[in-house]
Amino acid sequence: MDSPNVKGAVAEQAIVLAATRLRIPVWRPVAEHGRCDLVLEIGDRLWRVQVKWGRLSQTRDVILVRTGTSRFTPNGYVRTTYSDQEIDLFGVYCGELDRCYLLPLAVAADKHAVQLRLRPPLNGQRACINLAEDFDFDGAVAQLARAFGWQPKGRGFESPQLHSSETSPLAVTCEDFRDHLGYWFDEAAKGEHLLVTRRGKPLVRVSAALSPPPSPPQLPLADPAIVPAPG
């Protein structure tokens, strides 16, 4: 079995290759062991990326990703997570599937691990799950290059709704809203604007109480601690 260091190196090279195939410039820090492994130049800004290895579960329907860190100190193990002051995205490579994914930091905020489901759960659960196809590398890059922020997941990155405005809310029947209350609350909290209908007529509107947090500041192109990846 390969060591964690080997898996990390393979995952990093896989993300670099996936980005290069899309003609995305890749930048790498000069020194190792920083919080940011790569910087991807997508659209008009730079995105700090922490790369992680994803492994398949025994049932082969979930990709398990450790998004936190753990190190041993004289006082015992210290476990930490990543903040928006350190990175913007997680790049995930699943070697068993040879697939790359790109996750916004918000998906793993304050978490030591996340799961990407390769298929919906059999019990019909819709809330608090992450479908791997929603974070496919190519689709995620397309969205970051075209849309402001990270749209609610579950509709595909190439959906026409990438460019929908707040004046076009998503219609949801009151029965569906009632039966999947947690799921729709999650969607509203992530920025989706909902229009709940009863027998085809508008009933209520649902949206987030707070506006989405501002995007992290762009890194300067002339940062001396970062140089373009070779080749």
C-alpha cells in the first residue's frame, strides 16, 4: 500500500494534469508543507487549492476525503481544519476511479472529513449529502469561470440556471417543500431563491436570511512565494 506522502504526490499531479488539459495556468509554492498546495488561475482570479486523496468506501458508492490535518506534538495530537484565510478550494483525486473533483471550502468548513456520494442514498435522503457529480473537476472549473460564486449544487454545472438571477426563483410544490424541509432549507441557506406553490399558484417565497459571504481576496500575481509549475 502506498504511503500517505506518495498518495498526496499522485493526487497533486493528477489535479495539475486535469487543470493543464483545460488550459488552466497552475502555480506552485516554492516551499513545501504550506496550507496551500496549488494555485489555479481560473477566470479573472487566482484560487488557492489544498489537494486531498479520496478513497472509495467498502460499498464503493462513497468517496471518503479527509479534509482536516493531524500532527503529533509533545502535548499529543493536534487536529486542525482549513479556513478561508488559507485556501479557497479542495482538489480531490480518487485513484480507484481516476477522477478529479473540485470542492468549495464551504462544503468542508470546520469538518475533518467529507463524503462524496457516487449515487443517491437508497432511503431517498436529499439533505446534507454531497453528490460527487456535482463537483466534477471540469464542470466545477466551467462554473468558476462563468458564474459569480458557487451556485447551489444538485443541478449540474452546465445547467442554464448557472446564469439565473434572483428574479427567477425555483418553484417548489408545498408537498415537496413539506416532505423535504431540511433539504430545501439547506438550498435556501446556500443562496437558492424558492417559490413555494400550492395547486400551481404562488404561496410563499423562501431565501437566505443573510447574504452569502464575500469571496476571499484575490492573490497578487507577483507573489514572490509562488512560481509557475514547470512544463
